[in-house]
Amino acid sequence: MSRIISYRGLLADDAQDIINLHTNNGKTGYKIVKLQVIGIDPRTVNAEQMLKIYKVSQTTITSTVNFNDPTLLACAYYESENTTAASTDTSIIFDNEIFNQDIYVTNYGSSSTNYYIELEQVDLTEDQALVAIIKNLRNEQ
């Protein structure tokens, strides 16, 4: 049986949030089903933001997107222009991968960004949990 859980937050420029998902036995898995971003005030702020979600903590926050990076789970680009008629543009891409460890949300750009994430929670067999943990350990090296 799966269920949807959600997280939201306001993330400063050049910052990182951790979403604690790990469990003692690793038998609870998650996958991203929705990711949304919006600036703090799209009517008055010129903003270009790159929000990314990783499987491991990031030592450097950047705007660079590399889909060959096995630790990258999702990215969202948000742009807002300060005009009389506010215009915005958003591009969102996320992987369909199931993970069972903490995830890390980063923001790089010109201001703070609000984010909203929905995760589908799934039960994992012992073998699936072990595979997910091993993949995560490999990514941390």
C-alpha cells in the first residue's frame, strides 16, 4: 500500500535543506511524484533559480545540471521578471527512482525560493531495501 506525503519549505539562495526519510530497517521507500517551485513574490522580484534534489549532501551549491550524476533525483528551473504584468517560466524534471535514505534540496540563484515536494511512500522487500542502501553508499564515495 502506498501513500503520498508532502514537504514544503523556503530555501535561501546558495543553501541546502535535508529531508529526513531514513528508517532503521530501510524498508520504506520513496519516489518523487510532484515538485513545484515559486519565488517569494513573483510580482516584484527578478529571479532565476535552480532548485535540485540529491541523494547525497552537496558541498557546493551550483546552477549546473548534469543528468549523468547518479545522485541527482530532480531539478526545477524558475524564472520571474519584474514587469507590470508578471511573467514566469518554470521547467521541472524528476527521476522515477525509488530511494530509502534522506534527500537534499539545494537552491542556487538570485533569491530565496519556495518549494513543494510530494513523495509516494512504498513498502520495500528486504532485498529491495538492501539494494537501495547499497546504491546510496556507492553514491557517497
